[in-house]
Amino acid sequence: MTPEEEVRRLNRLIRQYEDIWRTTPDADQKDRAARQLRELRAYRDKILAVNVIDRGKVEEPKEAVDALAAWPLLLQLAADDDEKTPDVDGEVHHVALYLEHFSAEYLPFLTETRLKLDLKRAIERDAFYRRFQELERRLEDWREAHRRLDDGGFNRDLEKEIRTRLFKLKRVLVVEASRFFRSLQRFARVLGEDAGSDGVQCLNAKDEIAFDPIEGTRRLAGMTVEKALGELEALAAEAIDYLSIPEIGNQESDSADRR
């Protein structure tokens, strides 16, 4: 990577963290963004000090950064993921980021140990594991088809067939991801409302969430179950807004969990 490319990358990251710092209501997240900004700016200054670089040629277009400004969590996930090789399709890559975040931070919360529920809600909770695994399979199907397209070596008709398959796989993935997050949003909202009232469905709303050291650092550690449900609802709401798939009829009812 040339010095110009590195400065361009740093400028992009700085703009992303500036947006996070400006828009997040979370004090801890604001502090993390501020620390990251200091480090990134210091590193950029070092590169500029030892290289002759036309700054006008390395400034990231504002529109490219602001494209995700409406979704602060996704903006942060994309910034943290900058060093990784993204999928060619941006929307699929962003779906993958939401799913990876859910898997790392919230799936460990949806267990009998950390979220004690009545029988009906426990069955609903456990169904999210199966639905999440199905989404992972759909994502891998898309990636495999994309790898096949990248490999090439086939005629135009077969290439057209693979591109059509890619389009269909992407559409199914996005629709199913939207359904999944809608179900999560309702699940978290219903339990959050119950936790704030009589607590007959969520049985440990005031308990603090704990993880074993071997599980590593988790953002929900130390939160009450009630607050974690609010965080889960917020995650789902942002993913739904980003995916922008209309809710049709009663497709998001509890019956969806039995598909």
C-alpha cells in the first residue's frame, strides 16, 4: 500500500469515527470513538510528516462516508471491519456484519442460563438459533456462488445463469434477514415490556449478565437482562431500517419461527 493509499484509508476511517462520535448516545461508545480518533489522526500526521502528499488527492468523498450515517451501529461495524476483505456486494457484506455482531454479542445472551423465560417464550427464544443457522447457510450459499463467478472459465450462458442465481440468493438472504430481525425486535420488545411490569414472562429481568473469562469480553457483561433486551431491540430496529423490506400481512407472526 502506498503512502497515498494509506492516508486515504485513514481519512475514511477518521470520517467514520467522527460520525460515530457525533451521533452515538452511548457514553462508552463515544469515549472509544474519541480514543480511536486520536490514534488515527496521530498515525496520519506521522505519514504526512515524512511523505510529500497532495492532500487534495487523498481526501475521501464525503458522500462515500455519509452513506451509512443513518445507521450508527453499521457505521461502526464497517469501520472496525476495514482491514478485512469485504464481499463484493456491499449490501450482502452489511447483512453479514449485522449477523456477525448478533452472533458475537447477543446469541450468547439468548440462553436458558442468562435469559430465564416462561415456557412459551423459551421455545420462541430457542427457535432463534435454528433461524440464525439457516441465515448463515444462505450467506455461505451466496459466497460460494460468488466464488464460482470469480473463478470464471465458463461460457456466457453459464455466467448469466450464475449471476441470476446470485441475485436470487441475495434477495432471499435479505428478505429472510429482515424477517429474522423483525421477530427479534418483537421478542425483545414484548419481554422488555413484561420486565418493566409484572415479570411473568421474563423471570430474571433485574439480574446482571455475566460471562466466563474464557468467553472473552462481551458488551452485555454487567448489564441487567432488562437493559440487554432494550439493546437487542435497538440492534434489530436498526437492521430492519437498513434492510428496508416492507412487512407484508402477517408474515412476521410467531408462525415464522416454525418454518
